[in-house]
Amino acid sequence: MLVGLLKTIFFLLTFYYLFKLIGRFVFPILLKKGVERMQQQQQRSAGSFREEAKQKEGKVTINKNQTGKGNSNLSDNQGEYVDYEEVK
């Protein structure tokens, strides 16, 4: 009985220090790869934002919905009716 208890304590301590040692080397590598992946994703999204921002200031562009999901009963000259209340 005492031998089994000592074996169990030995294995637990061995696994604890083994995982601690492996974690010290593996975790920073995984963390570094994750940070690099997020940086690349941010750079890609920032690049597309910069391309959109290159348009001249004050220039207005209208992108029409080509899929036909919008209101098809409105003609090109009509706008959408907006109901509002006057606040005094």
C-alpha cells in the first residue's frame, strides 16, 4: 500500500514538472504565432480601409445594390419615405 502511494506521488510530481517544463518552451511559441496571425489580419483590414480612404475628401459615391434585395417598387427618382416628429 505504501509503495503504491509513493509511485502515485512520484508520477504526479514527474508529470507536473514535465508539463511545467514543456509549457515554458511551447506556450511562448504558440502565443507568438497567434500574435503574428492577428497582426497580419489587422494589416490586411487596415490596407483595405486605406484604399477606401484614398478617395478625395467630399466626394460622394453611391453603390447600388445589384442583387435586387432592396425595394423594387421604388423608381430611381423616388426616395424612401421617412416618418418623423417635430420636436420643440
